[in-house]
Amino acid sequence: MSALAGIRVIELAREPIAFAGKLLADMGADVILVEPPGGDPCRRYPPFLDDQPGDDRSLYWWHYHTSKRGIVLDLDSEAGRRDFRRLAASADVLLEAEAPGRLRELGLDYANLVEVRPDLIHVAVTPFGRNDPKSQLPATDLTVLAGGGPVWSCGYDDHSLPPVRGLGNQGYNTGCHYAVLSILTALLHRLSGGRGQFVDVSLHAAANVTTEAASYAWLVKGDTVQRQTGRHAAVQLTGETQVRCADGRYANTGVPPRTPKEFGAMLGWVRELGLEDEFPEAVFLEMGANWEGPFDLSLLGRDDTVTAIFSAGRDALKLIAGRIPAYDFFIGCQRVGLPAGIIYSPEEAFEDEHFKARGFQVDVHHDDLGRSFRYPGAPYRLPASPWRISRRAPRLGEHTEEVLNSLAD
Amino acid sequence: MHGALSKYRICDFTGQLAGAGATKWLAALGAEVIRIEDPVRQGRWDILRGIEPFVDERRGIDLGGGFNNHNTEKYGITLNLRTDKAKEILRELIAKSDAVTENFAAGVLASWGFDYEAMKAIRPDIVYVSNCGFGHTGPYHRFKTWGPIVQAISGITFTSALPGQPPAGWGYSYMDHTGGYYMAMAIMLALIHRERTGEGQWVDLACTEAGLTLNGPALLDWTVNGRPWRQDVQPSSNRSQWPPMAPHGIYPCAGDDEWLAIACRSDADWQSLGALAGQDWCRDPAWAQMTNRLADQDRLDERIAEWTREHDKFELARALLDTGVPAAAVQKPGERVDHDPSTSGFGLWPTATHTQMGRVRVDGLPVHFSETDWHIERGGPCLGEHTEEVLTRVLGMTGDEVAALREEGVI
């Protein structure tokens, strides 16, 4: 049985919360996506099937709305609101990202809905929280990540280049992760005999507490981190960890050698590649390999020999990375226990043998097109209550009749 | 105090951020999270225990600021699992716990004799959640990772870049935070399943897979249309692909390293921006349509930057927002923590009291529950701070028994 089988979630279609609905739906919740007449604008986002725009061809829509049923309700009409109240009476969770005040004006806010569903869990996701006037102002994923902290930490050593926002709606995703955590928590509370409740999720706050040391270096000490190319923003600038490999792809050199065994492995690798003659520092690798007992890391920067050994370890990694393809570098490092990684593009990662072997690629049948397509799979594996894409994203109003006919008057 | 998760006890081996971040959520919502650490190595497996930032000149295994941030409201005990007595204590603790959580490299817990089957024999409905980079099966299951490696492997680093530049990646362990979120979800999903069926399970969480799910549209563009994200000229991740928006980017403002994000979603947004900026290029009829602006983004971005450079980032963000255009100053840590009413007003930086560090502000949770809100008052535990309390209260030992265990090097 799916973990959330039988839990009904109403999702009022809005871009920032689509992923939260997917996470619940793929775990078996009965997610009913409510769209306005004409449909949610995200239905018309690219990329499109065969690059041809059209109804039900948006891959963006396909991804974010798997395993959901879709209905159309006009909440601006009394009939639509009546149907919504009937639907709410059957629901465990309402997930929405409306502008603060809108549901109250419609008579469909938490205070109204608990009259028809006393144990309802109502989760509202807004840019700055339900009670913050700034939530009335427009926001996008970019502005959430810029104002919320992540962007300050991302970019390049060269600060004449703008800081960078990463791809993939990660500001929305982070808010969605917190929305799902909130819903699961509220469900557990209810399963323990507790009541339903209202949960206020702020996208801005979610970004703010997803910045690692940028926040706590300030909170603890009043220090400000500075962005660096391909590695952690830091108060004290650090050495490069991103290397362009022989095939033009990049790798992250990870944690450099720290034990005699690791220095020995690096030395062996340098020799195997015939690089010893052009790498005079190999002598320090050898000293590292023959070191008695563990290294006292506090001597780094104070003891010349220890410092030279560690520096040779980092230099050897960079030298090797530049001479072999990124994938070979990744595998070679991992075989000797060094956590390095290839910097894959998403499709390269998706096609990697590891993820294929784990069954990460899943087929989803599109009955309307008579074809199946490969989708990204489970973020976690719960064998007793598995993740599963139970159906393709809904066409506009596909389940309106089915859902409304099933409701009590 | 009574919290949403107060009935649950977690036997917690997590550390760093990818694991500790997960149980931080549970503890703030009332779960009794008992961290188990190694007294011999002073809990150093969690490197954050003893590293900066520090509140003052003191240094030590109990004084890491990051550790305190990620471990609020948890209990900390020490068990030397090289000894049989410590293993027996762990068995007793598992028997009284709802979940066992860890983010070691694959196989570490099993090597101590505590694989899922062994734990299930102790408590049949135990929930076990393991979190590692590549999961417990597949060709790379022995490989090691930390946040930046997970991000590199899963495509998250590559897709954060400007054209003509190497990947910028994420300047922090985004996937440690996010891996922690998925771990907390997995724990609660498994607890919900147990509440409804009585059945426990082992959840195998691979952080790289969680990361791969975060670029769904790019992956479908690959599987459906065969379009790779790796292209001769990398798209700028500061621009908006889905949906297309222009201008959409991060622009310089007056001052040193000051920046402003602007997103024009529509032609109407562009008109509003133009009315505010009042520049000649705003009236260029060719740029009135989104399609034309999209085709000419390099030139467009140059003009916008010339304009924004003359302005204060906060003032211009406010002016744009007031005219209906999404905009935000790129905030530095001090600006968003100490001068932003939208974080302080949300109660986002609670002060926790740490036994040695004293009162320190930490990351709160970005949500509020009307009935069972989160609660963060106690700082992260010092090494073994609650050993005696937990062994007596949870396992019913006497103070003398605990003293003897300490004498024998078991705790």
C-alpha cells in the first residue's frame, strides 16, 4: 500500500506549489488539482513534445503534475465555490498558494472550510508568509532566491560577473519541500489523535534557512561569506576544487588525500599515468605514503613537511584530472576512497549506469498519445509503501465530472 | 511540551547537515531525537562538531557553530560500539525507538552488527532510514560523497552557470540541506505507513537520486525530445527558460558587489519597467514584444545594467515591486538576517541556549503551525551531555550502573 493511499489533497493550481503536489501524489495521495476555466498558465510552458506548442504537450506540465487528477472549478462563481466546499468536505489537506486575502474574500479560507471539514490541514505557501504585506507583491523563483540568500553565495571568483541563480525552480522546490514536511507532520499529529491545523509556509524564509554557513557564519560571528567558482562561498577564500578534465568536462576534486594510504594511492596513480617525471612533488606523495601513523592536521600551514605533503596531494589530483577524461577521474578517485565527482549535465547523470541499475528511469504511459516516455524516478525507496507515478499529468478538466459526481451534496 | 511528533523517539546516528538537518525538523516538532556518538573519537565523525564558526576564542569538540545550528533540541549520548555492553545498550534503545536514522557511507551500521534484519529482530516494526550519496545498491554504492559531489553528479552544479564560463555550481551544500529534507520526509512517510499498517521498513535514500529529481523538465526535454542540457553555448541559468521571460536576470547596482534581480513575466511588466526607467530604449518598439526581447537578450541586459548601475538595489527593487514587476535585491547575510522584517517578523532566527556556548541565534523553520508550532530553545548537545539522563530515564538504569559503564569505557 502506498504511504499516502486514501489521503485526499486539494491543490489549487499555482506554479510555486506544483512540485509539492507531485511529491504527495507520487507517494499515493489522491491529489486533486483544481484549475480555473482555461487552465493553469503552466500548461503552456515549454519545453513541448516535439517542440510543438499545444494543449497537453508541455513537458513542464507533464513533470510537475504526475499522479494527480485534474478538475476545473470557477471559484469566482457561486456554483464553483459550492463545488469547492463539497470537495473540501472530502479532503484531508488543502495545498494552496493564493495571494493572502483571496480565499477569505471567496469565503473559502481555513476558518470557513473547517465548518465543512473540522480536521482539515490547510497549508498556504506565500512569498513572505500569510501575514506579511510583501506577500501581496509579485515574486518569481529568481526573486525568491535573490532576496532569500542563495544567490549571494553562488557564482564566480570574479566578482565583476553577476552572482548566479541555479536552474530548476529551486526556490520553489525548497518551499515545496517544507510544505510537504509540514503536511506529513500535520498528518502524523492527526493520526495521533490531534486536530487538523493551518500551516503558513514562507518561500523567502525557506530560502533563508537553506544557505548553510552563509546564515550561521553571520548568526554566530557576524562574518560574511564570499562567492567562489564551483565551491563553497567562504569567509576565508579557499583553493579551487573544480578542474577541467582532458575531455573538456569538469570534475570536482572533492576532499584531497589525508591518509598515508591515500597518498600511496595517488603516487601509484601518478606513476601509472607516467606523470612522475613532470611532477617533482611526487617525492612528497611518497613521504606521505610512508608517514608513520595519522597526520596531525593542526600542523597544516605550520609544519613545512606536512604542508608540502598535503599540497602535493591536491596538486596531484589537479594534474591527473587535466590528463584524463572526467569520468575516469571520478571513478579513479572513488576506487581509492577519495570522494570526487564528475560534473554531469542532467541527461548524462540520468543515463549513468548506476541510476539505470537502481531503476531510476521509469516509464509513464500516455494513453492519450499511445506512447510511453521515460521520467525521473523515486527520490527515496520505501519498499513497503513505494513511490510510483500512477498516471500521467491530467488534461484540462479530465476528471471534473468523475470527482464532482463522487462528492456528497 | 507537547508537539506534533511528541510520541516518537528517534535513535539517531546522523551527522553533518544531510542527516542532522533531517532530525532537526523532527526535534523542533517535538520528537525525542537521541544522537548517538562515539566517545573514543569524540564524535568527530560529524566534522562540524569542532570547526568554525566559533562564538568566541574558545575551541573544541563542543563548540562548532554549524553543529549547534543543525542539532537544536536533540539529546546527545555516547556509546562505544566496539564493546559488547554498548551494543547491548543500543539494542535496548532500538527496542524503545520508532526509527533508526543514519547517513554513514553504505554499510557502516551493518559492519557494527546493526543491519536492517538485525534491527528488525530487535523491534519488528522499526523504521530504518539510511541516507548516503549513491544508496545501498548499484555499481557506485561503495562510493563516498559530500554535498558538492552529490551536486556535481546529479546535474545541479552543471545547470548553475553563465554562458562562456565553467559551472558556477552552488556556493554551499544545497543537496545536504535538500537531502536532509528528503530524509525527514522519508522518516515521516514510513511512520505514517507504520501508523496505518503496523509495518516498519528500511528506506534507502540516495542523495544523488533526490538531486536528479530536481531538474525534471530538463530531463524530459532529453528523454522526449532528445535535447541535452550540455550544449556548445551553455544557456544562462540567470535567464528563464521555462517559461521564457525577458528581461530576466541579475544586474549590478550602485556600490561594491551590489546586485538586483528582475523578472519581466510579460509585455505588461516590460511596460511598467519602461515607465519607471524612462530611458530611450524602453520605447524601442522592437522590444515591446516578449519574442523580440528574448531574441535580443544580450543587448537588452546591457541596457538594463546601465540603468540599474545608477541606483541603490533596495530602492530600485521597491520601486519595481510597487509598479508590479517582480524584483529583489540580492541580499547579503547581514541584510537578510538583521535588517529584513520578513525574516525577523517571521521569527526565523530563534535564540538557542547551548550549555557551553551560551545563547546563540540559529536557523529556525520557515513555517508556522496553528496548533503545534515548532519549538527551538535548547542548543546542540555537548558530547555525551545526556548520556546519564537518557540511560536512566529511557532504559531505567541507575546512576551507579551508568557510573560503572563510564568506568569501563562503554559510554
